[in-house]
Amino acid sequence: MRSLISILDLSVEEIDQLVATGLDIIENPEKYAHKCEGKKLATLFFEPSTRTRLSFEAAMYELGGHVIGFSDAGSSSASKGESVADTVRVVSNYADIIAMRHPKEGAPLVASMKSTVPIINAGDGGHNHPTQTLADLLTIKREKGTFDNLTVGFCGDLKFGRTVHSLIDALTRYTGVKIVLISPDELKLPSYMKNALDKMDSISYVETTSLEDAMPSLDILYMTRVQKERFFNEADYIRLKDSYILTPEKLESAKSDMCILHPLPRVNEISVAVDDDPRACYFKQVFNGKIIRMALIMKLLGIN
Ligand code: CP
């Protein structure tokens, strides 16, 4: 039985296979309409979500399966003090696969040790979000055709942004990737991640506070929201929340084929005036997220 807790749980070959399945689902959706008949997905969301939970649910329905779950810890017995370990031992009796989001880093890993069905980490605190990374990778494949030799700028909250951490982990597997880390000093990529990158020959990175300086070199610009829910101090959030706002004017120095990604939700960091720019790919990411979650559910259930 396989769970997906970190994107590094998947080999490069497995990621390539998931992306290939995703591309086939887009071309031939009817082939997949009955793949999960008789199977149930449980979505256990202890933290708010729009895209991840609903795309998992839509994915399972489009595979012919069923969905149970909760979208709010307050409506589950967690509110009475039940542990994550006990919750998944119980839900393993009701579902064939579980997607879990939790505010505590490591909660899905704990769940995977107690569950008798596969656990998918749908976001754990400020740590990882591997299925968002699969959505990002499918989008990059469709837009750029490759994961190699790309210069990728990550802009905003690189400290708490779990989607950033997981996508950087994934990109370390490919050749010739250059990473540009664009953030205020207070929201830099955690040291444990930079220390790991320092030990790798396959990938290089630079840090800057200037989006304008970085812009001309980028093949991909990955914008992120400042993660209000992870701050201890509201004054710090208010001071940092508008550190970077992408506008059409700032894009004037960007490559004509640069791809703008954002895991969403967006607050203020991309002006809506950018949405009509052909380089804006963040709503394509949303569609690709549902597709790649279909491919992932099938893989973890052992369905070809
Ligand atoms: N990208 C993402 O995880 O969005 P949600 O928080 O809406 O699921």
C-alpha cells in the first residue's frame, strides 16, 4: 500500500507516468469514467480549502467513484478531542483512500502509519503540498514541454508557503534548473531547505528581494500569497502582505513566453489586470489539479 506524504515519495519515472496519464485523461476522458466504480474517497479537511478538496471530490466522481468526508474539523469528532491516528483508523473502515489536510506539519505522515488505506497529504501546515506540486508539474509540462533547464522564480512567502517547498523538492530531480528566491528577509526559504539545496550539484539558487531585477531571467514566475494563518503576530502580516504585487507594468520586462503560476487562493499579489495576459496560467493550474488528482487516485488504488 502506497501513501503520498511528500513529493519525494514518487520517483521521477512515477511523476512522468502520472503526467502522461494526466495528458491522456485530458484527451480521452471517457476511458476513465468508470475506473473507480465501487471505490470511495474520504476527504478529511481539518483546515479550509476550495481547490484541493473540491478537485479531489470532482476527480473521484469523474472516475465513477464516491466521496465521503468533512470540510471542517469542527464538524468532526476532532472537536471532541479525537486524535488524527484514531480518526484515520476509523475512516479506513469506510473508504478505500483518504485525502487529508491538517494545520499540523506531519499529521498526514502520522495518519499514514495508522491507516490501512492510502493517505494523500493534501497540505500539512507550512510544510508540504505534494498534490499541488503535481498540478504545477502538469501545468509546466503543458506550457513549457519540459522540466529541464528552466529558470524558476518563487516570489512572496517562501517561509510558510508549502507549495513552494514541495515544488522545489520536485525540481531538484531535474537537470539544469535555476531557482530564484524572491522574498522579504522575514519570509525567506527555511534554512533546512537551503542547506539541502547547497549539497546538490543538479540545481542552483540565488536569493533577492527584487522582483523587478529577477523578472527578465525567468521562464516561470511562481507567485504566492503571504500565509496569514501561519503568522503569530497580525502586525507582521499587515506589514508584509503586500510586499509583491504583480501588475501588467511589471511584466513588461518579462520574457514573452514566461509562465505565471500561483497555487491560489490569490489575495492581492497578482492584479486582476494580469488575468488576461496569455502568460497567466494560474487558472489552467486549477484544471490540471483535478486531472492529476484523477491520475494519482488511480495509481494509489492500483488501477491502470
Ligand atoms: N492551492 C490550494 O491548496 O488551494 P486550496 O487551499 O483552496 O485548497
